[in-house]
Amino acid sequence: MMASSSVCNPSLPIHHHHNPSAANTTASVFAGTGGGSMVTAKKKVAVIGAGAAGLVAARELEREGHRVVVFERGEKAGGTWVYDPSTETDPLGIDPCRKVVHSSLYRSLRTNLPREIMGFLDFPFSIKEGRDLRRFPGYQEVELYLDDFAAESDVLKAIRFRTEVFHVGMMEGGKWVVKSRRDFGEDVAVDVNEIYDGVVVCSGHYAEPRIAEVPGVERWPGEQIHSHNYRIPEPFQDKVVIVIGSSESAADISREISKVAKEVHVSSRSALDRFGKKFYGHENMWLHSMIQGTHEDGTVVFQDGTSVIANVILHCTGYKYHFPFLETNGAVTVDDNRVGPLYKHVFPPSLGPWLSFVGLPWKTIPFPMMELQCKWVAGALSERIALPSEEEMMKDVEAFYSRIAAMGYPKHYTHNISGCQFEYFDWLATECGYPKGEEWRKEMYFANTRNKTENPDTYREEWEDHDLISQAHEEFSRLKQQHSVKNM
Ligand code: FAD
């Protein structure tokens, strides 16, 4: 896990050079959210995906005056938060021919962030009568919240459902061709080729599993599954289960399985001093080091010298960034889970602002981050916000990569912003002329992180940051008042 030190020093100067514009710019006057009017250049923009990122991208782009089409291969908006009880044909999720199931949610999933900080900055994730009132609600409540957000922002009309983008490519003159296939059911599909000024990639990054290398597993007789295809604990009844990983999903899933399984053995890279010990309060759950080897008789041997005969290995080992539709002639690549080069995780220096990625950073608070990234993208596309020159952006990216290397972090930590997320948020906000984040948000994030680490079994029910909750509610009522005044 990354220490608190920061690999991304976002406190860099703000540049205001002008980027050469692509053609097709119709000037229009737009009353911005700040209340003033501004001249923007309208662009035709394709957004890929209608999860939280795609929805807020559509809202910000439309606010800026752009013409937006959102492509969504699913039947409804919400992305990850639309639970799908079905799983993939390959439980490990590595067969390239498998039918992809997008969502990785399990049935018992509740948020791991308190709702006060999880919501978009100007659309709080408030408690609604008759719904899930809990501070860490179940996934259905997040889906309903995103439905409310989509309705309130009036972006549903921009979404083409059941429409998968299968190719995004560059054209001469800086435009983009977007090829999509609309599924009308019963084997009827229609392909459409269109040209756009800009493309915003909001396709998510929790659908392409990353698997742990387990020595000897080819001959090991047990079952293997990735958490992407985990839904309910019942199939693990009376089994001996190895859970690999120490992520949030590993913590939740191992605890849930332990209620029905015979034994659960969590194999983790971290927490060295606790290897071989039982989890506090769990009689049938042990922590181990990494797996050293597996054998034909079902034995799994850990590096700490212990071994068990197991039935299942459950990989909670994360996901890969995956953009099978994107063709940039090498301008953007994915190398050991580094999507790059990207200026501040969003724009490829040679292609910004015409191509952008929203939502890549992890170990963060995703919704507000994506909202700020989208404000930046929308403003950069209309040239209201200037990007630095390609050379300057590239220099910044290279310096960032050198810092990561110097700190000894692997490339696949590039988008882990746990050490600097609030600086990153503030940097984005400043770039967009938006206020910096309130102090209570940061304090609440850290209070929750501490509580989760110290009390993994109870953090969703018991907490001590009551004063921060009051501050949050004060801010939300101020927002509500402003909103009703604006709409008078
Ligand atoms: P997604 O929600 O994945 O949406 C991407 C959309 O793009 C999907 O609808 C997909 O169908 C569509 N798409 C992809 N490719 C194409 C294509 N080629 N053509 C057309 N459409 C396409 N975040 C929190 O804030 N709090 C939590 O408690 C929390 N818990 C989580 C638990 C789990 C198990 C997981 C996996 C994630 C969790 N997250 C949580 C993070 C969560 O992913 C984000 O909150 C957010 O949903 C990401 O939104 P997104 O729009 O970037 O991606």
C-alpha cells in the first residue's frame, strides 16, 4: 500500500498558453454556473460510458455549451452501481472471448465511504425518505442517487443506451471517428460511424480482472475465481477458501465468506507482523503471507511456512485499465497499468484537450474527483481554460514519472493518488476557477480511513466524527438555499 507521501506533486504553476484550436467552433454565449456569461466555442463531443463519470461529464459539457452524445452499452445509466446477478462464463475473467459483465458488485455491498463525502460537490448524496437511510448505504441507494443526478441534470436525453463503442480513431485535421454498434435485441444490431471534435473516455476500470500469479496452479485441482465474478457467499459453504489480496473487496468478501465457509485464509503482501494469526473476532479466518506454491493434492503453501488443503482460490487482486476500442497510433498506451502519457491523469499531451480520460485515479473519492476533472475537460474543450503547450505537459508527465521511479514505486502505482488526492482536487478546482475543497471533507475522509483500518467489522455502524457530519449538513443546507434562490 502506498505511504502517505505523495508521488504526484500537483502544486505546479498554472499555465495559460493557448492551444491551437481544431476547426468547427461556433461561438455561443453561455450563462455559466458561476452566474456570469462567457463566450465558449461549442464542440461536438462523444462521451464513452454512462456511469458516474459519463453522467457528470455530460452535465459539465452541456453546461459549457457543447453538443454531447453519451454512448452506453448497458440498458441503464449508473455503470458499476447497476448490480448484475449474472457472472461471466470464465470465473477468472481472463478469456478474451467471454461475454463481459460490467459490474463487479456483490449483493451485500455497502459503500466504503460515508455518504457526506461520496457525492458530487454540488449534488449531495442526501438521505431521502423511504430509501436506504444508512450513512454507508447499499449499492441500490447509490444507483438511485445517480438516477436522481441524471434526472436533475437533464442528461438522459443525451445517452444512447445499448450502444457499444467499438472503435475510436484519429482522423486528419484533429477530429475523431467513433464507431458504435446499437443492439436492438434478437441479433439485430446497427453500426454507426460518426465524426466528433472531442472524445471523453468514461468507460470505468473495474471490469477487466488482474490475476495473481500462483506457482503450480495449472496442476492444482481446486476452483479459481476473481472477485469481479463474486456475488454471494453461498457457493462457498463448508469450503476452505484462499482469498488473495488486501483491498477493500478482499476485506469485505473474506468476512462475508467466513460466515458460511469452513475456513478462510487471506494471503496478503502487507501486515507482516501478523502472518499466521487469526483475524480478531473471526474463529475460522487466518492471515498469511504470499502463496509460495500449490500442489496436485490440493495443498497451498504460503511463504510463512504454513500450508492448507484448499478448495477455492479467490483473487481479489484488482483490475486492469483496458480500452479495447481506442486507437491512437501509440500516443496513449497502457504499460503495467500506467495509462500514459497523461497530463494530470486526464489529457495525453499530444492529443489534449480533444481526447481525455475521466476517473482513472484510484484510492480516492471518485465522484467529486470526476466532477472536477470534467469541469476541466469541458472548459479546455471550449478554450475557456487553456492547457499548457504539448512540450510543457510532456515535461510535467516525465517529471512525475521520475518522481515515482525515485520513490521506488512500480508503474502500476501511477494512478494511485492516495497520498495527494486533496492537493489534486484543489489543483483541478483552481484550474477551473472553482472553490477549493472544504476542510471537513478531508477530515472526514481521514477519520473514516482510520476507523475502517481499526474497526473493519464495525466502521459502517459506529463512528466518532459527529461534528464533521454537522458541518457537512450545514454546508448542504447552504447549497440547497443557493439552489432554491437560483431557481426562483
Ligand atoms: P463505471 O461505473 O464502471 O461506468 C463505466 C460505464 O461505461 C459502464 O456503464 C459501461 O457499461 C460503459 N462502457 C464501458 N465500455 C464501453 C463501450 N466500449 N461502449 C459503451 N459503453 C461502455 N466508489 C465510491 O465512491 N464509493 C464506494 O463505496 C465504492 N465502492 C466500490 C466497490 C466496488 C466493488 C467497485 C468495483 C468500485 C467501487 N467504487 C466506489 C468505485 C466506483 O467504480 C466509482 O464510484 C464509479 O462508479 C466509477 O464510475 P465510472 O463512470 O468511472 O465507471
